[in-house]
Amino acid sequence: MIVLDTHAWISFINSPCELGKRAAAAINKARENGEELHVSCISTWEIHMLAAKDRLVLGIAPDVWVTRCETLSFLRFHPVNNTIARMAVMDCAAMHPDPADRMIVATAMYLGATVVTRDSKIRDSALVKCSW
């Protein structure tokens, strides 16, 4: 099972060639096996925040981009539930200062999933298995 970090989600949809070789292979293998790719709903928040700060350009409005992604049968979006919120604070706080990254890692921990990310703080944390 795979959880896509926000940048990995964007890259996978908009520019798959930007993914690391191992990340692309993991995603392709999951898709070939009929597995869904998981995205934390905090990534939607992060996309809107980055776009509002002009730090992300998607080519179309973020709400349109996200809505189109929601129609893709191979993506599954996970809301932040109480357990994930607690894990993000209790288990992930020392790993990363970014609350969105802590929520993404907590989501992967909750699901027992691998995180596709280039973020070295996440990869170095050993809290979850990572691919890039």
C-alpha cells in the first residue's frame, strides 16, 4: 500500500518523469496489481495553501485540479481522523516541523503503508517505509 506525499501526488499526475526511479517503480507496481494510491486529505489543504502563497502553479485552479483527481478511480483520499491526528503529534512531532508532513506520515503509519516522498526528513525518520 502506498501513500503519496503532496509533491509526489502532484508529480505523479502532472509530471511523472519528476518521480524518482524507485518511486515510479513502486507506483507502477501498485497500479499493475490493481492497488489504489492513497492521499491524505491534508495534501489537498497543502496544495491550496501553496497555491495561495504563489509557491505552486498547477496550470489550472487548485480546486479544479483536486476535483479532477477525485474522479480518478486509482486514487483514494483519507481524511484526518482522531487517531491520525494523535499520531501526528505523539509519534511524528520529532520527525518533522511541518504539520502536513506529520499528518501524511501518520496516515501511512495508520494504514501500514509506504510513503512515496523525496523529503529526507521523512525518509530518515524510520517511522515508515519510504520510496523515492
